[in-house]
Amino acid sequence: MSSPWLDALVAVLSPHVLVPMTIGVAAGLIGGAVPGITITLTVILVLPFTFGMDPLQGLATMIGVYVGGESGGLVTATLLGIPGTPSAIATTFDGYPMARRGEPGRAVWLGIWAGLLGGLLAGIPLVMGALTLARLALSFGPWEYFSLFALTLSIVSGLSEQSLLKGLLSATVGLLVTVIGSDPMMGVARFTFGHEVLRSGFPFLAVLIGVYAFAQLMSELERQARPGAAAVRPVDLSVSHLRVIREILGQWGNLVRSTLIGLWIGILPAVGGSAANVLAYDQAKKASRTPERFGAGIPDGIIASESSNNANIAGSLVTMMAFGIPGDAVTAVMLGALIIHGIAPGPTFIASRPHLAYGIFGAYFTATILTVLVEAGLLRIVLRVVRAPLHLLVPVILVLAAVGTYALNNLIANVWVLFAFGIVGYLMVKTGFPLAPLILGVILGDQIEVNLIRALMTEPNPLLFVTRPLSGLMLALAVGSFALGVLQQRRQARARTTPAVVPPAQAAEAG
């Protein structure tokens, strides 16, 4: 008697499924690497080509795009300092500094291998406990979601670099950005000042690309324009893979913790990988014995961010398969593809359609491994692009970012938002304000407001935020996380201002 697992593996590894899945991985890598072209947009572009395929072949292709896209974002994040996808935000914090100091190969491959290991680890609970994990996620009410987002927002203390006050102000600006537009519950216009184009608010992608891409590119142009400044361009991506893998496995605690964070955030509907990778990065920093090294090109940050990214995919697939609830925009498109094929995911999906369910599991594992192989081949092309003169590279990136932003809603207003926030990001960099807290505020602002209103509309007693066990626990963790971040900041500030102590023997010799 054949096993469903064996049958699914044979089906996934057949050329009939493997070839389109490999093409999907390549498309996802390119879409994820290009600023402004999101994974969701890439999946939507690929979707029409899957209508003529059988369900497993079509879903495997889209899973390939999904997995490849998550990994593709790290390429531009490390080599250009621009997150190709929202879920690669935290990768820029240490990946780009490491690449600039002459280790681009190490930075890129730390992310690739960490993503592979995190994705494979997260696949174990995907297969073993999909229904159990999904039921636990569905026990979350608006109180728990509010507390989760408050916990995520508390990490602003760890992202504030030199000044906590500037970090808090930056996060406040990000939260205020989400207030502009229509009220998320009632649809009432707020702060639109009579301009209809503002009713839909500011698209997150336009804000993200503007703040990071424009500010980063302008800063690079300024740096190269200084007299005597040498252009720092990555010229070699070769690296000892065994050494990189040993480096990642030597941080198994960071790897496992970040994978679990990514998996759990992925299971929760509508949270997304952008919150998962920043939260994993922050927890790695707080657990580190040398938190002051984060942001200067430490491997811990890259490992945390990229392992949580790929684990987030497994979590999103759990919720989609077990209850038919999309974990994010990409799984919403995949859910639509299942429905088009006459398949309704839900609690009985795995039992009633084991061939397809285990095929999805097999496609996830296969695509995770394929991503490493395809990315290794595409890196040679990427290297040629990155080595291009900056005065040629900047306009191309800005045009691609503008086109991708326009394609979100086919509105030229989105392009103006891109450049407006580009100027804001550039001015923030010049005045010493960190960019990450602003992006974090934009990511979380809508969700914090929506879940606060839902909780109070369901039950007006505000004490429920504390008395409900999971909600109270996460609020306590939020307070502790913020306090720990403040303590680490003060410790680093004292270390910077304390003069070095010279031993008496050396002082006497110097005298």
C-alpha cells in the first residue's frame, strides 16, 4: 500500500510539476529582488498561467513564487541597502553594512542558508500539527491581536540607534501616517483636507520604497561625490559555504527562536512577514551578549531576519489549508486559485484531499531547496547589475520603483507618495532620525487601531486587555521588551562616553 507522502513526493518531483515550480521560483526571486515589484504582484501575474494546470501543478508554481520571492528580497537588501520586499526590512540593518565593509558574499549567503534552514525547520510543524496550530491561532480575539501588535511596536526601543527620543518620534510619525485616509471601521474620511485622492491613505509599499530606496540612493550619491571618496561596490560574492553554514548552526538558539517567531506570526491571519522579521531581529538583539554590535554588520541579525521570513510562509500555509483563512495577501491569491479549481480548504481538507495536501507540503519543501539552487545561478547576473556605475544604477532603480508603485492601484498619485516619502526619508537620515521605527509604525498603525476598536465594541471593559491570559502576557512582554531596550541603550551610551582606563603599568611606561 502506497503512502500519501510518497505519492505526493513522486508527483512533486516529476517534470510535470518540477519545471513550472522552478520557473515560479525564478520569477519570485526576480520579483522579490526588484524594489516595487512585490511577491503578491508576482503571484497575481503568474496566476493566469496556472488556470490550465491541474491543482497540484498550479499551486506548486505559486508556492515556488512565494518562497523565491521571500528570499529574493534579501539580495537588494544586502547589496544595495534597499529591501526588495517588506519582509526584508530587518535584513538591511546588518546585511548592507556587512556588504559595504567588503563581505557581500558572506552577507548574501548567510541570508540564503538561514532562509533554507529556517524554512525546513518551520516545515516540520506545518506537516505535523497544522490543525492544532491553526486552532490555537483562531483562539486569538481582538484583545490578543492588539497586545501582539503592542509587543511588536515595543521593539522601537531597540531600533532607535543613538537616540531613543528620535526613535519614538519616528515611530509616532509612522503611526500618524496611517491615520490619514478613511476610518478603517466606518469609512469616514480623516485628515484628507478635501482631497479625494487621500481617502485611500498612503500605500505601505510606496512609503517603504520611498523612505528606504530614495534615502539610500541619495546618500550613496552624496558619499561618492565627496572629494577622495572611493566607491564601495561589491565585486565578489564567492564564499566558503561550509563556513557560513557552521556559522549559522553555531547560533542554533537564534535560528530556532527566529523560526518559531516567523512561524507563529505567519499562522496569525493578516499580520505578515514584515512584522515577523523585525520582531525576530529585535529578540535576537535583546538575547545577544553584544547588542551594541547590531547594525554594524553582525551575522546574528541576518540569520534572525531571513530564517523568520521563510518560516512565515509555512505559518501562512497552515491557516490557509486548515481553515481556508488566508494568512497574508499571497495566500489569499492561492486560496482563490483553489476555489477556482473547485477545492474548498478547511478542517477536512487534509483528510479528504490527502494527495493535494501532502503535495502542497512537498512543494513547499522542494521550493525551499530549489530557491538556493536557482539563486546561486542568478547571483552572477545580479553581480553584474550591482557592479554597474552608480550614476546608471540610480535612475534605473528609481524608474522600477515608480513603475511598481504605480502598478499597485494604477494611480499616478502613488508615485508622488513614493517621492514625497523619499524626501522625508532623506531628511530623516540627514538629521539623525532612524528610518526603521517609522516603517514599523506604518506597518502596525492600522492593525493596532482596528483591533482596539473591535475589542472595545465587543466588550467596553478595557481591563480585558490585561485579564485575558494571552493578552495580558503579551502586554507584560511588551513592557519588559521596551524596558530592556532602554536599558541596553543606556548601557551602550555609557560605554561610548566612558574613557578607556589605562593600566598603571602602561601609564608609568608612557610617562
